[in-house]
Amino acid sequence: MEATGNISWGVTATALVLLMTPGVAFFYGGLVKAKSVVSMMMMSFGAIGLVAVLWILFGSSMASVTSPTQFAGDPFADFGLASLASGKGSNVALLTVGYGATFAIITVALISGAIADRAKFGPWLIFVGVFATVGYFPIAAWVWGGGWIMHLGAMLFGADSGIEFIDYAGGTAVHINAGAAAFALALVLGKRIGFQKGIQKPHNVPLTLLGAALLWFGWFGFNAGAQWTTKGMDGVGLITINTFGAAAAGILGWILVERIRGGKATSIGAASGAVAGLVAITPACANLTPGWALLLGALTGAVCALAVELKFRLGFDDSLDVVGLHLVGGFIGTIYLGFFATGQGLFTGGDLRLLVVQVLASGGVLIYSFVVALVIGLAIEKTIGFRVTSEDEIAGVDLVVHGEEGYALTS
């Protein structure tokens, strides 16, 4: 029987991770135009509503398979959790399902940052529902639910090799998945009007800093909460200090790059650096010593600070840098394990095989997520339309799409 303290921590961790999606809403909301803040934040809240319902109805069933050759679980295996809720000892199982829902929610919500200031809400919700079903739910099964990624080491090197893919809390299933999908949607919706470096500034810096603080706060549930679902509370201290340290080092890495390139360290840079460090440590939090976690955070903060500039060089409008933060940061954190995972990495255990597994799994998720999001996005754009008109984009989408203003400054 699960200890009462562990149950309480499971409830707390679930609430913490759920809070991260409003954190995303604040983080993104402060970065867009004042006339688009409601639309931006509603994309996150819409994801909460729709993905939570789909996860309870059939998503949790799809996220578990009985064979690594299965694409996903049977969505009707326990539709609406009727069997699970009526069974004995369902307390822990239902709590685990609720915890898993929060991961599905934030993964899809993160994608919205790539299409800020120019997306319709209805088509966005259609994308959310379809992508969650054919994007996130199967990938969750591959990574954590008994699928091919979970068994990739055994399939490549034999069951007795001891090589297992490591993604503790979502480097592939959450961050690479969201980042690749965001890249696809940015291509589908195209560039904002007047897109060029420096043309649009964050309208509310404190709002973005509040969002970063909520994300950092909730991330302890994201990482240490995953420990509760697997092995009880053993190792939670290491996970906590690595989560804390990598984010702190990410701030330093990012603002150092800013200082060298532009002469000033910005608050938005500090917030972004913390998020970059948190993204990178997500898959690695339980399998690095604290020193290697600090290096990972600093390295990712610096690399992501450089990576967000690629959209101007390559000509794609990833509005709020989902690609530069989550795709790049998630990839670094997942691959980094192949070099520095405790006792297993190339430099910490002398074994190349884990690196091979990490690279193949990351690449597989990246390609699949990009293709799925691209197909869904194009289908929506070519049928009902995904992007608002140029006139509405210039005016600001809040009043047009939601009939609300973020700041009612006049009577």
C-alpha cells in the first residue's frame, strides 16, 4: 500500500505541473503585443480544457502498450476510466493518470508560442485535439508506456546489455515533441507582418518574469513528481538539486552570451535562460551528478541564446522561440546523457551504446512530431483556415477572436 506521504506528494506534484501551463500562458502573454495577450493566454487555457478531457476519455489508454511493436494503446480499452475507477486500489492508479494528463497538456500548450499574434482560436483547438491524439499520446507510449523507444537499447544491443533509453521526465516526449511541432506550425502559418529582428518587443516584461517563476516552481513537480510514479521517493534529493542548479546555471549561460553580443544582460534573457536549463535537465535530472547538471544548464543557456537567432537567418517565424528553447534544449539534454549519464555515458562509463540510443530516439521523435504537425496544420489551413487576416493581425487579435481586451485603460 502506498504511503500517505507519497500520495500527498503525488497530488501536490500534479497540481504543480498543472500550474506550469498557466505559467506558460503568462510567460508567452508578456512577450506578445498588448492587443494579442488574451489570445495568447487563451491558447494555453484552451489546451488545458481539451487535452484533459481527451486524456481522461482515451488518452491514458493510448499511452500504454503491451508490446514495443504497437503504435499506441487501444483508446477504448478503458474509455472514460470506467474500469479503473470502479476497481479496488484505484487511488494510486487514478492519481497517476491525473499526473500524466498534466504532461500532455503542457506539451501541446508549448507549441502555441510559435504561432503567436496570428492564429485563430477554433482551428488551434482542432489542432490541439488531433495532435494530442496522434502526436503526444503515442509518443508517451513509446517513451514511458512500454513502446519501442523504451525498449530500444534491448532491441539494438540485446536484453542483457543493460542499455536503456533515458528520458526521465520528458526531453523527448515533451520538449523535442513540442519544439518539432512548433517548427512545423511556424512554417504552415508563415511570418508575421513586418517580421524582422527587433520589430516587436515584449509588451509586459513583468508578466513574462511571473510566468518564468511559475514554471520554475512547477518544474519541481515535473521532475521530482515523476520520481513518485516510479520508485517512491528514493533519489528525490538528487532530482531536486539538479533541477534547481541547472536552471540557475542556465541563467548565467544565457546572460553571458547577451552581455558578449549586445553589451547588456536582459531580464527576458534571464527568464529564458532559466527555462532553457529546466528544459535540458528534464530528461537528465535523475542520472547526472550535480556538477554535470550545472554544466548542462550553463551550456544549454548559452546555446539556446544563440539558437533563437536562427529564425532570422533561416527565415521562419517561431514567434516566441519554442524551437530555440524546447527543441534545442530538449535535444541537448537528451543527448548529453549519452556522454555524462552516471556510470553509463561515454565519458562517465566508457560506453558508446547509450549515446547511440539517445540520438536515435531523439531523432525519431523529432521527425515524427514534425511530420504529424505539418500534415495537421496544412489540412486545417487549406480547409477552414488557421491564420487570421492581415487586417486583424495588425489590429490585434484579442477583440476580433475573443471580444476582450487585456488592458481596459479607458472607460
